[in-house]
Amino acid sequence: MLSVHGRRPMAVILEPIARFLLKFGISPNAVTVVGAAITAVIAVTLIPSDHLVLAAILSGIFAAFDMVDGTMARKRGGGTSFGATLDATCDRITDGVLFGAITWWLIYHDHASRFIVIAAFTVLITSQVISYVKARAEAGGLHLIGGLVERPERLILGLVGIGLEGLGVPWAIETALILLAIGSIVTVIQRLVMASRDPHAEDATAPPAGASEAN
């Protein structure tokens, strides 16, 4: 939801940052890679070592680079196909690393119950599936916009959960993960329903490379 409706309010913050970086000749792709790399390092070092508040704050700051690079690309006249591919790839990496680190913390530091660990793995898996459904649908000519839990909601709930957990709020990360697990499952179903109802849902697709066409 926020990926559709949240961009305009954030433009007041993002556009000056984008102009500043472009002024020094920094490319949107460089911002994408650096932001993803730093976010991943923060997650794998601070979360397993129980520095949850610092991890939440720093991860939130550098995760915002995901929106800065897009703003930079638009100000340069538009993004590229490779830039979009790179951005999506880095998003999947950072999502996987973040929720993988949270799952590690739950198992080895918090000694969480099996139910909570299952919820964490559900979020870890569905975070990839939600994005894949959209990418695969669009590759097939279908049009998918929105969803209950997209990447902004996932990051906000996950980071707020670990931040509050680090401040001593009981059941903060557990509540966040349960909400995300339920919401993510709903979103996968929601996107598949959207795809099935697209006007081009029943269009024939080309056979994969190497396959013989049916007579």
C-alpha cells in the first residue's frame, strides 16, 4: 500500500538528497548497491549481537536509499531496465538478510517458540514470493499494482518490531512477525487473484527455450 500512496509525501525529503548526490556525479545504481550492502552488513552484525535498537535505526536510514535511487533516476530523465533489475535484486537480498538475521536472533538469542520461528520463516519466504508474483506477472504482460503488505510495510513493521524489542517492550517482534506472516500470505493470494482477473490472464505464452511446440 505505502509503495503506491507513500511516495508523494516522501518527495519533500528525497528530492533534495537526490539532487545533492547527482550534483557530485553519483549514479543511482551506485546508491542502490551501497545502500543494500550497508543495510545487509548492519543486519548481520548488529541483530545477531543483540544491538536491536541501533540495528533498527541504522537499517531504517539506509533502507531509505531504496527510494533515493529511484528519485535520482527520474531526475536524470528516467530509469533503465538494468537499473530496475539491479534495484529489485538488491531489495530481495536486503529483505532476505534482514529477516534471516531476525530469525537467527529469535532462535539463538531469544530461544523463541517454534510457532514464532515458523512465523519468521513464513515472512522470510513470502517476502520473496510477493515480489516474484509481481515480477513474473508483469513479464507475462499482466498489470499488478498494490497489495496489503508490500516492501515498505514489511520493513516498517520488522524494524519497529526489533527496535521496540530492544527497548524492552515485550512481544514486540513476535507481534510484528505474526502480523507480517498473516498479511504476507494474504498479499500472495491477493496478487494471484489480481493476476487471474487481468484482461490478458488467458493469453497464450511462448514455450520455454528448447521445448517443442504442440501441434
